Amino acid sequence: MNAHQRIKVGILFGGRSAEHEVSIVSAQSIAKALDPEKYEAILIGINKQGQWLLPGESSSLLKLAGNDVRQVKIADDARAVTLLPYQASDCMIDVSSGPNKNSNPKIDVIFPVLHGTYGEDGTMQGLLELANIPYVGSGVLGSAIGMDKEIAKVLFAAAGIPVVPFLSLRKHQFEKSPEESIAAAIRQFGFPFFIKPANMGSSVGVHKIKSEAECLGKFKNAFLYDTKILVEKAIDARELECSVLGNDQPEASVVGELSATHEFYSYEAKYVDPSGAHYSIPAKDLSPQQTQKVREFAVRAFTAIECRGMARVDFFLDRKSGEIYLNEINTIPGFTQISMYPKMWEASGVPYKELLSRLIQLAVERHAEKSGLKTSYIES
């Protein structure tokens, strides 16, 4: 590549998950912040039907309506493309019709901001591996484990990181005997307790349950988003977060704290209500020992499930006992203007624009390392 040639970054966003709209806002923020002297941003949207789309005559893929994240969408005049599942000089081909057919951009690296299923869970990473194109973030294994909250918690516990007591329930179990499933949750945790889909983010399908009368409806709602849900003990806790950056030698950012003005940090508190939460970066009133433990646990969790590039790790600090629990890890964290991942790095001395550059460089380095491995035992 010519030293003066800009790196073409395909920003992959949208997708088939319930976090589609949040992903669009993240993509918009990244496209605006990339250094135009170093990078050429190429927006690649995926609609809710799974079609890959490039800008049409409007030269844009993004439509925004006010500040309500639920109203954002992909532009109507986008043209359909597909990614070839093998290495090619032009990895994308046009499958639409019209005057712009076959005028596809070359792409050097993909920056996926596909939050949730079919984007953050290893499925997209598998396709990008087949296409042999560098991409930002964790690979297939780290993405898949990070998305499954049950499996991730098992591995975190095995790595010596405390997790909140939990119970996993499968949809077939619940449908066979909802009363028995609900009774098991009440028996183990009492009220209140939380339920959440095992493979979902942005607090979609998460409910705090305070009485038996609430159980049936809220359990059914959680199972709309996944075939497996987690039941977790509710604790009176502060919510802490820490960003991790790197490949083989990951680093932790300063520790941040969020305080929800709603009863808990719901989807509405995150993205709909402008005053849904308050943020402190760095977190206040933490001892040096607590700060160090959170940062240490964040890096340990990142390494334990084979993450690469980036992750945001969320913790609970029990107000009574002082115990620190790892809540979950997000392998494709939010990149909106209010997202904690970039804000914590900015507070750590890494501005948003520089953070994007480092993530792209980490993607290129990891791809180069993997490309140097032998893929055949028999010499040709």
C-alpha cells in the first residue's frame, strides 16, 4: 500500500439483532471521528432482513430522526451487495441492479459495530475469517463466549473472578413447566431477582422481578429474545465499568461508574431517556485497592475468553460487603457519543480518534500474525 494512500475502513453496522438501532448510532459516531487524512470510511449497512447494503444515490446509509435511537434506520435507496466467503481482490460484489452496479469499493479492514446476535456472537467473525480480511475486535471464539453470559461466567469463575450467583433456564424447560422454573428461581434467590436473555445486550429483555405475580409475563418476555435466560441474585451494588484495549498484551483503562436514574440500567435508561443515567469517569470514592482489583479482573477476563482488540467489562461493587463481582463482558461495546468504552479511554489519555486508529492497527497486526501460520501440512 502506498504510504500516502488512505486505509479503506468498512464500517459494518445495523444487523438482525434487537440492538440494530444502537449499532447505527455507533457507526455514525465512528464515521465522523475517523481521521480523514489516514482513513476512508465506507459505510456498510445490514438491514433487519440481513441484506448487506452500500450507499445509493444519496451517498449515505444513515437516516436519523431526532434523538430517539429507536427512530434511526438505514436509507431506502441503498444497493445490495454480498461478501465473498474467500479471499479476493474485490471481496464484495453487487447483487442489485441499476447504474451503480459493480462499482464496489475496495476494503482494507472491517470495523464491525454490530451489537448483539449475528454480529457480536462470532457468526460475522467467521464470515470475515473466510473472506480473509482484517477486522477490529475479537475472533470467533472470544466473540461467541463473550456473547453467551452463562458460558462466560463459568470461565470467569474458573479464572478466579467472582461472579453474581446465577441460574440458567432453557426455553424448552420453561415451556414444559413454567411453574416449576419460576419456583426454582424464587427458591434459590427470593425477591427481588433479575432475569436476562443469555445472548443479548443493551439490557434488551432484562427485568427486575419483585413478586410472584410478575414472573410469568416477564419470563415469557425474556424468552422472546433467546432460548436461554439467566436468573441472577439482585444485590445492592454500584455499577463499575472498565475498558480493555490490546491483543496479546491488553491494557485496562481508568474505572468508570454509572448511576441509573431508573430502577436499573434498562434500554430506556441507556438510549431513550437523556437523563437515564449519570456517569463518573473516573469513578469516585474507590480505594486504590478496589480500582486495582477492577482493572486486574478486567484484563484477566479479557484473556480468559480469548478476547482481542477491545472489550468493555462491567462489574458490581456490593455496597454492604465491598465484594467486587464481574457482571458481563462486551466484545463490541457501544461507540456512541455517550458510550462508556471510548469515554473511559479518553479519560485514560487516549482520545476517540486515536482510539479508533489503535483498534484498526491491532486488527491489521492480528491478521498479519494469523496469515503467517501454515494452513497445510503437506508441502505443495
